[in-house]
Amino acid sequence: MFLYDQKDKAFEVYEFNANKDDLINYRILQMKTIPENERIFLAETHVDPYNELLLFENYTKIPHNSKTLLAEYADNEDRKNSIDNAYHRYHVLKTDNMCQKDNEILLNLYYNGQLADKNVVQIQYLKMIKYFLLSDNDYNYLGFDNSGKNYRMKNIIQLPESLYILQLLEQERFTILDGKNISNLLKLFKLAKINELSFEELQKMDSCGITQNAYLKAFNKAHNDKYLLNLIKKG
């Protein structure tokens, strides 16, 4: 990826990359902190007959919704079974270990970086936050019953916080990284200056119709990138 650093009269442009094999090994190592039988999940939800608002689909779209969900709404088995629950609305997560071969294929896709563009849902439980990567964009419709509609989303991977942070880094969502200790992760990456873009050059290209909003785009990128560059400078 490229990082822009705003100076007095120019943007300094850097390459910031990691070796692919190093990232694969890092993902595999960090995933070992999650027990094997708690790595793959599916989500089941029941909504009323007139409601098509499916919880996780708010988090699979770009721009990503970074709000932390409460387990009371996102993963509550008691709510599913409550007799006081109108229309029996619920959303629960269940471990999915029915097909180990499929799970291994899914994890290998993740390890190899093929799910780096997928978003992660944060769920606040009583004593901890858990992180769930949504490999699928949509739920599958399971059918209608007396009180509403049933849906299921599969291929959900539980990540440790370290891999959630890597996901944010690869998606260049640096503002969320501000204040986090990512020094060990940054050791995988190398930063190298490759160019400079002067404000005057960019503004002149915009005014001549060669580019459109190049200066503004560079300015906005530099504003976003400064959060990561500050972390890199701290070491």
C-alpha cells in the first residue's frame, strides 16, 4: 500500500508493504490463540414477517459500520427461547464444525489474504469483546413460520484482537488504530519513500483538467495516513 505524509509544500509518498509469507505465518500463529472448535461460526436470526433488517448485513457493506454490538442483541440464546419475545425475534451465533474440510478451506483463504477486504463485527460480551470476520455478504433465507422469517449466515471466522487489527491495517482504516499498540505487527512491514508530489503540481493538473480533485484526494489520504505514520514513528 501507499502512504502519504503531508509536508510544507508537498506530499511525501511511501510504500508500506509486508512479505506475503510473513503475513500468512502471522495469521496462522495468532489464530492458535483461538481454540480450534471456536474458530468457525454461523449466525441464525428470526425476524418478524414485515422486517427485512438483518443484523450483520449492516456490517458487510462499504463503508463499514464500526459500531460495537452488544451480545444482548447479537448473540443471545436466552432471547431466542424467551416467551416474552414478541415475534420471537433473535440473533444467535453457533459454532459450525459440521464439515472440517470446508472449514479448513475457509481458513486457508483467510490465511492467504483472500479475505482481507472483508469486514469484522465486534461484539461486547459481559467480560470481553469478540471479533467475527464476515466472509459472506448476505444471509440465506430458510423459510417462513407462524411468527416470521428465518435466516442463516455461514462462514464466520472468530479472530483474536491481533488479527482484527491486521484487518483494519490492510483496509487502511487507520483512525481506528489510533491509541492501539501494534508494534509487533509493524515489524512485519517495511516503509520506503518512493516519491514526492508537490501541491503546485497537483493543483495545476486539476486546473488543466488532467486530473479531477487530485490535490483534495491526496490531502484526504494524508489525513487518514497520519494516524499510522504516527504509530510507526513511535516505534
